Amino acid sequence: MEELLEMITWSQLGIHKKTVGILNTDGYYNNLLALFDTGVQEGFIKPGARNIVVSAPTAKELMEKMEEYTPSHKHVASHESWNVEELGAYPGQQSKQP
């Protein structure tokens, strides 16, 4: 559960731009998904953030939903700011590496 919520958080923060898929076989995760939906209804979760999580009862349906996913939420930080080691400097700054 902790890893699931961490991946959702990373997507919100812009660390990655991927969806989080839940294979909801026999409705096992219905209560968790209802918790997310209630969070949106009561203003604790933004609708765009809720859309990070997709679910389906079969692997085929889940893969289709994941392939169709496009982020619809605003990140707290841009994706590039999390790639500091790759860039060698913060975005917009010159790298001091030779």
C-alpha cells in the first residue's frame, strides 16, 4: 500500500509522468477507490490527481486504460527539476561540469 501511494505522490510531484494502475479483480480495491472518490467529492483530492489512478477488472482493460492515460494534473515541480543529476545543474542554470 505504501508503495502504491508513493507512486501516486511521485506523479503528483512530477517525478514521473505515468499513471498508476490497479488490477481490481473481483472488486478487491473497491473500498480504496471509493476512498479516493470521496476525497475528491469532499475537496481533499483534486480531480486531476484522482485521475492518476486507473483501475479495471481485467489485465487487458487495465493495460488499455494505462496506454490511453495522459496526465491532467498540475505538478508541484516540473519533471525536469527531478533530473538534476542527469542535467548536471538545476533547470535554467549552466552546468559546471566539463
